[in-house]
Amino acid sequence: MRIAHRIISIVGFCASILLLFAGEPKFAAQDDSSRLRVSVDLVQLSIAVTDHKGNYVSGLRPEDFVVTEDKIPEKISSFEEGSGSVRTTGAAPASAPGAAIPDSAQRAATPAAVKISAFTGANIFILFDTSNYMYRGFVFAQDAISDFVRSMDDASKIAFYSYNRDLSRATLLTADRFHVVNGVRSTVAGDDAALYNSLLLTVKDAAPLTGRKAIVVFSNGPDNASSIPPEDVAELAQSTGTIIYIVSTRLAQDDPISTAAFERMSKATGGKTYFAGDWRKEKQAFASIREDLGHLYSISYYPQSNPNRGWRKITVKLVGPDMQKYHIRTRDGYRLLPPGALNSDRMLAAGGDAAGSDADPK
């Protein structure tokens, strides 16, 4: 009997030990699985290069650019010049009429590691103010936007959205110009203006796209219905590589608060803000945007190892003594986006009443 009790006790003890080890965390396996695994996406830059007169500089090559992120040199992965010309490794640089060509354009062939893409056009989202601010110049604005759509190169795709209190995705990205213009002509003036809410939703739509992507905003007044501040929109656009151009029908001195917000957003993303008080200046502003989009250099790179998990500063410079006279315009950095950062509905809900949408993108 004692022997039986002893056997039972030993068995129970062993079982307890086994259960104890079974319940213990497997440190080796856990250490392996808890290593910091960061999925680093391709960083895309759209860069405008101009001379002291504001003329665009064409014919630059990948080796003319030096890109650093937090002062860490980056290796250019792909390169495209937005002049409409096809560029291949070692090919002679093409030039656009009236554009400046640097002396260094005659350098040796580009390293084979850099992929030089053919001109692929841009993905352009037009965001049209159809709030009650637009009653007077509605038809003129539609004309200016329609002309802009027709004038874009065939390689580009265009989406047309409108906004008042809500966002309406009237025409999704398409190369069909007639379809886009039809969407422009079908708009009607409506309610209050929730520009920043609508712009954030548009940035979210553009975020997954590769290559040059831009949002062209046509605004006729201040934002009086958004829950999102313009700074949040600008930061998200920076982090997703989306350029913001703004055409405001109000003169800068008429609305200093909106003027400052517009200029900060466009500058942060590498775009521009235009103040167009009449239909002629509106057409000129759209022509300038078209010209700018057609001359942007597109550079991409995979970031080198960097412990910084927050804001990363990007610096783009031109190399060579003949290059220092040129001016560069592009975004100056980005913030690493945590999972779910592009959930704009959550962001809007956190800020207050969410802006709705007539149709979700397909």
C-alpha cells in the first residue's frame, strides 16, 4: 500500500513538472518571434527642378541627384522624367522645348542598378468645391476644370470628386476624358464646405497608388464644416507621397486664415497654391499645374536601415558645380504610418462628425 502511494506521489509530481513546463513560455521561440520586423515600403518622390527664372530643367539623370533620409544616403531604385520622353540606360537625354539642359546631361551611362522608366503619366484627383460659396462662379469654374481635363496628356488618369458638406466621388480614376468632363458638368452647388474632411478622404484614395499622384483642389471659400485640421491632411499627404495643388478663387488678402493653411499644405507636399480672382487666372493656374506635372522627376528608393520610427527628414540635392544654381521643390519628409493609419473613417470619427461619401471607390 505504501509502495502504491509512493508510486502515485511520484507520478503526480512528474505530471506537475510536465504541466509546469508546458505552461512556461518558450523563451527561445518567443525571442525569435518578437524581433522587430518592419515592412519598409518604397518611398516615392516627385521633384521639380527649376532655374533662377523659374524655367523647368530637363535632361537630368539619376546620378545628378543625391537623396538622404535622416542624413543617411539612399540608393535610387527607379527614375522617371515627366517630359513625355522615354529614357533608357545610356540613352541621350531628351529635352522639352524651352527647358534648360544642364552640362552634366552628357555624363556616362546610368548605372544598370537604376531602373529608368518610360513616361507613365500621373494619377490626378480633382476636388471641386460645390458648396454654397460657389454660386456666382460655378459655370466658369466648370469650364476651367473641363479645359484642364482635356489638356492633360493621354497617359494620365483622372478622377473627379466634388465636395460640400459631404464628398462625392463622381468619376473614379479613368483615362476617358469625356467621362470625367461629364462628371464635372453634372455637379450642382450645395451646402457648407468640409474641405479638409473631403481632402483627407481623397488622400486616402490616392495613397495606395504608385508613381506620380496629385490632388488638384478648386476652392472658393474657407472650410466651415470639417472636423479635421489642415495639418493632419498635410502630414498624411506627405507620408503617402501625394502632391496637393490648390486653386483658390479668393484672393490671398481676403481670407488670410485659409490662405495660410492652403500654402502650408501645398508646400509641405511639394505642390503649389494659386490665387485666381477671375476665370482667366483660373485657366492660367490650371495651365501652370499641367506644366508642373509634366516636368516632375519621379525618384523612388527603399529606405536604408533606420531606427527612427517617427518623422524622417528627406533631403534632395543636385551634385556637380553646374548644378548648385538650380532650385528643387519636393516634400521634405514623411512619418512612418502605423497599421490602420489610412482608416480615414476612424480619423474623421475621432475628430467629430465624419464626412460621408456618395459612392465608395471600387
